[in-house]
Amino acid sequence: MPELPEVEVVRAGLAPAVTGATILGADVLDSRALTRHVGDPASFEAAVTGRRVISAARRGKFLWLPLVEGRVDGRVDGRADDGGAGGAGEEEAIVAHLGMSGQLLLRSPGAAAERHERIRLHIAHPDHGELAVVFADQRTFGSLAVDRLVATGDGAPGGRGTDAAATPSQVAHIARDPLDPAFSDTGFRARLARTSSAIKRVLLDQTVVSGIGNIYADESLWAARIHPETAADSLSTRAVNRLLDEVRIVLERALAEGGTSFDAQYVNVNGQAGYFAHSLRAYGRTGEPCLRCGRPIVRVSFTNRSSHYCAHCQRRPR
DNA sequence: GGAATAACCTGGATGC
DNA sequence: TGCATCCAGGTTATTC
């Protein structure tokens, strides 16, 4: 399930291959992969063909490739082109969300179709030559779209991988993630103080803090010794700070290990799985001993999801 | 307006 | 062996 570390691994793998590349064409094999795109497959293909990618950016679980006009031979036509990352030339981007099972893969030109392949971008890079960027998605919760860029509200860069203070419009409502230098700890604490919702629900709310999904919410709460159903506004400042620290530690560790892979649902751009599944301490360990106290990890149903925690270390609030 | 819930989707696992 | 059901969960529309 691609969460922040998995999406960041994909972004980092994609960036050197797509930055500066020109899109030669696109094949939309399944229009369901365009649920966030305004227009039909033909309009998507027309919107990306002939344009140049200037970076690979990410906020939370959203990934985008800012576009400028540009041809294979480097000649620029039509709209403004600032010739580099960031600046006034950025008006649109290909925005991607991997959903539950989406993958962005780099393949050689003419490579056989991937299982569940939905969209293929044909690109030409000045150094790497021609490549294919394949969007494959088993459960079709993910999507690509061409979207306009809008200025960030705080004037800071839109996300990791870009210096431009802009995000796609459909990402504008997504909060910054805890690894973003512009993330406001103060704002996060204030937001928690205003809601009595369960802390896990708040962690999963991408408008409060982005990039955290079910796996890393369980892992962070276990590490911070906080019960997932604790009311957010009942947490002390000290507890919130501890939680933020643990969220960052968990995300950084997962990132260093290449993300969490279950049944090859998530892979990097080369099709390789991450290793963090071996380091999980709560998620998916139902019945196994807690690594702190030895008591069994329990699993409960929580808002159509599963929550995994230690009932001894993470005491249920009164 | 904020909070909670259902729906979307596919394929592997499980039970009969 | 084959069929039916359950489960996984990110986002968003709908309902309360």
C-alpha cells in the first residue's frame, strides 16, 4: 500500500530518468486510470505529447511531473519555457496517485505490456535515450491526470523534488507531510487541539498531515505508546511531540529500507520490493508478541480498516 | 461545518 | 474442482 516512503522511493527513482525528458506520446489502455483527469483519454494523450518534464515532485502520497512546452530537438514552441526547475513556465503537471496498488515503472521502449498496465508514456531523455514510463494498477484506485498548477498558500516549495511554490490544483488541499521542511509542528498541535476525533483517524486525514496510511499510523502509534482511539484533543503537548517524533522516525526508517511491500503490491520503478515489512512492529503482527512487553498484538476493526496495537503498552483512554 | 460512513475496485485466500 | 464470500485500504461523495 503506497504511503509516503513508497511514493518517495518511486519519485526518487523516477526523477533522474524523467527530468529533462520529452514525452513523445502516450497510450491510455484503460480509461479508469484517468478518473482524476478532466477529459477523455484522447485529451490526456494530446495534453502530454510533445511536452517536457522538468522535475518529479511529491507531497504526501501525491506525485507530479511539472510540464513545459518542448520538443525532442529542444526547440521550444507555444507557451513560456523557463528552461529549468521552477519558475513562471510551470503551468501544468501530470499528477499521479498510486491508490492501493499503483506502480510507476521504467521500461525500455517496446517492452512487453505489464500485467494490469493502464497507461504508458513514451519519453526521450537527452542522456538516457528513449524510455517507457508504465503506470500499472491492479485495483484501479490509482490514477494519472493532467492538472493545472496553483501557488502554495504559504509560499514554500510545493513538495519534495521541486523548488517551485506550486502544486497541482487537486493536491492543494493536501497538508504537508511530516518530512517536509515547511511542515508546521505548531499548526499540527493546534489542529489536534481542535478535534476530539480518534488520533488514528486524524493521522489518516490527509488534510491534517499527509503521507501516513494505515501501516505507518499503526507503527507510529505503537512507537509513541498511544492507543489509536485516544481523542486527539486529550493528548498533552508532550505526547503530541513524541508522536510527531515517532512518525518521522518510522517514515525515515521505512524510506531507508525502500518502503513496505506485501505480495509485490508495491515496487520501485525497477520492479523491486522494499524491505520494511520485515521491520514492522505492530501492523500485521496480530497474535505475535509485542516487542516491548511480550503480550500479543491485537487487531480490531476501525473505520473500515484494521488497527494493530498492544493493549498493554497502548492503554485505551478512559 | 465537522464528523462518520459507504462506495469504489481487483485478486488472493478461505470456506463449503 | 469450482463457486461464493471475505478482506486489503486511499480517497471522496454522501449522510448525519
